Amino acid sequence: MPISLICHFGQFGWLSPEEKQAIRDAATRIRSFGPDEDLVSLGDHPTDCKLILSGYACAYKLLFDGRRQILSFQIPGDICDLPAFFLGRMDHAIGTLTSGNVAIIPHEVLLDLTQIYPRIARALSHSILVDAATAREWMVRLGRRTAYERTAHLLCELWLRLDAVGLTQGDNFKLPVTQARLADALGLTPVHVNRILKQLRESGLITLHGGTVKINDWDGLRNAGEFTPDYLYPGQNSRLQRPRSRVVPQPEPRGVRQEA
Amino acid sequence: MPISLICHFGQFGWLSPEEKQAIRDAATRIRSFGPDEDLVSLGDHPTDCKLILSGYACAYKLLFDGRRQILSFQIPGDICDLPAFFLGRMDHAIGTLTSGNVAIIPHEVLLDLTQIYPRIARALSHSILVDAATAREWMVRLGRRTAYERTAHLLCELWLRLDAVGLTQGDNFKLPVTQARLADALGLTPVHVNRILKQLRESGLITLHGGTVKINDWDGLRNAGEFTPDYLYPGQNSRLQRPRSRVVPQPEPRGVRQEA
DNA sequence: CGCACAATTGAAGCAGCTCAAAATAAGTGG
DNA sequence: CCACTTATTTTGAGCTGCTTCAATTGTGCG
């Protein structure tokens, strides 16, 4: 993906051309990544932000014995290590799911941007808050939904998020994610994910072939997962709509360092 | 709890006396609540924030058939509906667990405060980000830990959070929460929570009587839950330490309204 | 073609659930 | 302060959704 397209996605969708150009200029370089590597590791104190241009990543945490929980999927347009911009330290890791590339934006440059362009600060704030809302729904999914409901729900969420950044083709979307990784996201085993996907196929709700998901029956899938998209704040997250947040974060004056 | 104590807790622990007084003055009134009522409902567009002074509440979401997932516990010092200050709308509900009371702070007053006192803006921002980090650990708990591990982990977290606001007595803390509510937090059934608590008791890790938890074996409990407290950012969350965040949110100029 | 990884299927086990009842605690009105 | 009511905790027994273990089939790629 060319750098000129950096700001066509996600939370930057509703910025002005000037603001988008400022973000493009802020990217000091592009870094490509392969599948299954860590973009950011647990405990890191990054000094830059990574804006995903292409490819998919995920936020995750590990237990000592290797169990892994995926906390969110990171798609083009997402700044995958934005929490560390505010908190200074990563309390989780960011792993890639496919190959792709990211734009590197130094924290200090982003800081300046937020001071010059309040709407950019607003975009970052909004991203943090919508991520938190998505995490809340993720908790409900893990804690109180059956495997079948969970899977249906996640597929709905993925379609909607991908559609917001123009990465769907009608009812289809690419899901270049192994069933083992879906399992890590859903809190299930890979074997069971396989069986559930089979059920969803046999129910006629979806079709799966070659890493592409086709949603055949939107109402059915939405119903199966009891999916309501309000938590994604679609009216604001989408590039089709302008922001209406009343309140947003802005950076403080420089100089205070995070962590001893 | 008298209003003079409002700011002794939680994210306000490290503000200056002047800033604390400003928050005290911002509370237009105190409202008391009983157990098991909604402080804020799903879909609300609150115009004020509710700072818990005493008692316990929780954030939760319901499924249509009544299944409930508790997303976080809200303790004295927490502003339970802070996300709505930024996003305008509640994507979840806040229910009380005990009786208690809250200080009501109108959004517009809080907005002014954040503009006058950047450190207050920083405190709010920090609260949002630590809540998000806590949610990440909550997801791991729900998705990848066994019932025994989950319960041990949650008890560790609760002790630490309560201790940060001075609500522990040594290794003891009051947990005025029914097992059914613990179950909603842990993604389990009440019956199973009961059995797990029995196991924790019989392992000698905790003692339970009359709504009071005593942690007999900190190492054992920490180990059982594989608990590492870094996600709570204890160095900053505690009133014992001053903030070091580099970047914080501040409000934008007034006038832009949230939601159509 | 053949290697490595992913998807699929089967069979058996178990963690946690459901249903049901008893014991204990907590209110509550007299 | 007691008797009565109601909620909560506790325990048992059986069940099931998901897991574990293991083997087979399919698939992308050098």
C-alpha cells in the first residue's frame, strides 16, 4: 500500500485533506512485516506508533504454559500500539497474522501533530475509546456466549470493521487467519472452532473457501450471534461520517517521562 | 462518606490539594443508591459523571435471555460513567452491588476543570487507559483461564485495587458480593463459583466469612491465578505515587454535540 | 512431486453446567 | 427479641459442551 493512502482508513477517515497530509508527512518510514512475528512485544516502551497500512495483526497476551488470548484484531487504519503512546509501556503484545506493512510515526511527531491539529487528537482519543467499547463486547463474547454464538458474533464484527475501511467485497471478506488463531480469539480450541465453522456452513449462514468468508444470510448470522453493532460506534468510526465527540484528548506539554 | 473525602481515592490520589478542592467544588450534589439498581442504563446519554464515594458497583451487559457479563467492578474513587463523558453514549450499564453514594459532576463542569487543570485531564485519561488495560486482562481471564485460576486472579486484582484506595485491612477485604454476581464477573455459574471458593478455602489460600475475604497465602493465590499486577499500572494508580504519563487527553472547545 | 502446515473427522474424557434439594444466613414485621 | 419469610450458600447427581488425543485428508508452495 502506498503511503499516499495512509489516511484513507479507520479513525483518520474523517480528517481534512490537510490533516491527512500532516499524518502522511509524520510517517518517517515504512516497515514491512511477515506473518507471525511480533510488531511490538510485551513490556516494550516504544518511541513510535505503528499505523497498519496493509495486512492484519492482533493484540494478545500469553500465559506461562503457552495458552494465548487474542484481545483484538488490528486491521489497516489501526494504530496497533496506541495505548503505549499514552501509557508509555505495552501491557500486551502485537503479533502479525499476515505479511503487510506499517507506517512508523515517532511519538514526538505525533505529539506535535495533536497539538497543532485538535481533530487528530480527537481521532486518537476516539480510537482508544472505541477499542475499549469493543473490548467490552469481547468480554461478553468470551464470558457469556456459546461457541456457536461467539463465532457468529465475531464474524459479524469483522465484516463490519473491514467494511468500514473498504476491505469487503459485498458479503465477502478475506479472513487470512488460521483456525488456531480464531480459537485464540474466541477462547476455544482449534478443533472446536473447526466444528463450529462446519455448523455455520451447514446452517447456510456462511460459505468458506480459501480464506474467504461469504456471509450468505446476514439476518441469520446476526441473530445467531445476537449481534448489535452499536458498540463499534459505526456512525463515527466510519469514514462516511464526521465526528461528533464532545471531548477529546490532547497531549500535555513535553518533558514528563513515563516509567522510572 | 463526606464530600470532603471525594478525592482521596483512585485516580485522584495524586492531585494537588487545590485540584482536589476543585473537584470537590464541582460536585453539584450527592446521590445515594441502594443495592441492585442501575446507576446508568444502557443507551443513556448522561449529562453528568458519577464519582463513587462509597459502596460498590459494576459495569455489565445483558444478553436477551438474561445472561449477564460483568465487565468491571467500580469501587470508591472510580467515575463509573467516564466513557460516556468522551463518547456521549453508554454502550453498557452500571449497576450497583451494595448501597452507597455518588458525587454528581456535570459534564460541562468537568469539561471546564480539565481545561483549567491539565493534571485533572491527565487523571481522567489515565483512568480510561488503565480501565482498558484491566479489560485486556479480564479477557484473558475469561478466555484462557480455568475457573480456579480465574477466581484466584480476580481476588488478587480486587485486593490490589481496594488496597490502592485504602479499603483493605491487612490481608482482609470486604467483598459484599453474592456468588451469583461473582459468577457473572467470572463467566461461570453460581454453583460452580461456590465449589471453586470451597477449593480455594480448602487449599488454605483464603478464608471467607460474612462477606469478608482473608488472603492467607499471598504467594499461593498469586501463583494459582498466575497474577501479575503490572496491567493495573500500580505505580501510577496508587495515591502513593505521582503520575508520569507523557500524554493526556484534554477537552476540545465546547459546542460540538455528540449523537444525532 | 513432495514437504510442511492447516483443515477435518473420530472417539473418549472432563470441566463446568443443569436440575434439585437442603442448610444457612439475612431481613422483617410483630 | 422472636417467628416468619426470603435470599444465599452449600451439596449431590447426572448431563453436555468443549477439550484432548490421535489420525486422516486437504492445500499451498518451493
